[in-house]
Amino acid sequence: MKITRRAQALADLTPLDAAHFTGKAGAHTVLPAAGPLPPTSAAVVRFEASVRNHWHAHAGGQLMIVVEGDGWVQARRGGPQQIHVGDAVLTEPNEEHWHGAGSGGPFAHLVVNIGETRWLEESPAPPD
């Protein structure tokens, strides 16, 4: 699992071809280009305070971008990590993980799911 903090994404930019823009523009890749993708979907998902999903994995991985509140994410072999508005989280294909809101309020993210989702057991409560 890779978390890209908003500050890093906005500071670590690769210049884009000036022939295609009216001024200076740059990009920070959070989901690298790959071969043909399996079925892919995108959605904004909002969790009320203290709500989280169960452990799960996506066959082709998942990209999450936090759009509201503070949340938590955890990969199966790692510890829980807090994520904030503007952070991007990229899970590897078939990486077991969970995400959701802490006790302080709602949390929402834009997700891009690649491939089928495999649902597993209930996840632990976040440490807040």
C-alpha cells in the first residue's frame, strides 16, 4: 500500500508538455498506466463516524483519494494509518486492506476499483 500525501502530490510534479497547455502545468502520477484493465468502477463513498468496511481486496488494486474528513486505512501486514483530505492511497492487486472513518466524524473518498472485489472478515476498530 502506498499513501501519497497531498503536500507531496502538489510539490513533486513532473512538467507536462507545454504544447498542450496555455501555461505551466505538472502532474504527479498516483495510478500508473498499465495494460488492459479488468472491469473498473469509480464512486464517492461516505462513511459516518466510526463506520469502516470489512477486510477486502481488489483483483487489480484500488485508488482512493480522500475528499472529506479524516479516515483510517490498513493493509493486512501493516498498522493502521490515518489519512486526510487530499491524500491518495494506492493498494496493490489483491492486497487485503480496510478503510473507514474514525470516531471524530464522517469520512469520504473517491475510489477507483480495478477488478472484482473479494470480501473477507470484519476489520478491527481504528485506534482513535
